[in-house]
Amino acid sequence: MAKAKTVSRDINLLPLEYREKEKFNLLRILITAFIIILFAASGYLYFYLENEIFTRENEVKSLEAQLAIIEKGIEEVKNLERDREELANRVAMIESLIKNQSSLTRVLGDFSATTLPEVWLSNLSVSANQTFNFTANTFNNYLIAHYMNTLKDHNRFDAIELQFINKQSTEIPEQDRKIDTVNFQLSGVFIPFHIDYDE
């Protein structure tokens, strides 16, 4: 008795057009899923980069604001340094004026102490190196010599020299007459105060 062979075959009862659609359905799902994932990843990357750009822009704006504050502070410091230098120059100038004024006051005081009643000064100049010269008028050469000796004997004057002598006539309006006078110029060195002298 012969054994009957059973053959199992997959039988697809779907029409031919449906068979091909089912055959490629898995591949289409994979492609669709890949495209969806790609779009999702692109969207995520786009929004992530947009957020990073926004964050960096805010950081740049913050740094620019801080830089503006720092530059303003630097400008204020420069202005303060310029003002300080200007004030220092003014203080130095005022101190120099006070020193020169004090020196000139002392010179005038010493000249006043040595001036003879018959001699009157018409012009006086004192330089920074303590040299001086002045023009004056008197009645004769004897009074000039006497005045020079008075200056030489004073401990605040040195190197007294006669520069010129001019004889002239000076009009006296009150008396309606002229008198003969002598115009002369003297130069010398003014000796400034010392501490022991002041004491």
C-alpha cells in the first residue's frame, strides 16, 4: 500500500495586483519611518540651533552692554586723570605765583629800606634767577654813588653795577620851572632769604 505524500505549499489566494503591494509594504514602511525620523531630527536640530543662536545673541548683547559700561568707566578715568593733571598744573602755577609774589614783596621791602629820600625809582624788574635792574632819578652823581654804597652794604644785595647815567631836565609843573636831574640804571643780584636769616 503506497503512502500518500503530503506537500505543504503556501497558497496565496490574493489577486496578483494585491500580492505586489503586500510584497513591498514593509520596505515602504521602513522608508516612510526613515523620512519621518529624518524630518523630526531636522526639526529638532533646527530648533536646537535656533535656541543656541538666540542664547549666543543674548550673551553678545550682554557682553556689549558690559563693554559699554567698561568703556564709559575708562573714559571717566581718563577725564579724571586729565582733570587731576590740570589741577596739578594750576596748583604749581599758583605756588609759583605766590613764591614770586613773596620774593618780589621782599625785594620791594628791601629796596624801600635802602632807598634814599633824594632817589626815586622809576622802573624795577626782578628775574627768576634773582637778578634785578632798575632805573631811577636823583639830583647828582654823588647821590648815585652814595645809593650804590648803601645797596652794597645791605646783606640782601650783591654785585651792584652802574649801567648808564643820563643828565636831563625835569619839569616841575607846580613851580613852573625845570631842574637838572640824573637818570641812571643799576643792576645786581638779590640774595633770597635763608632759614637762619629768617630765624
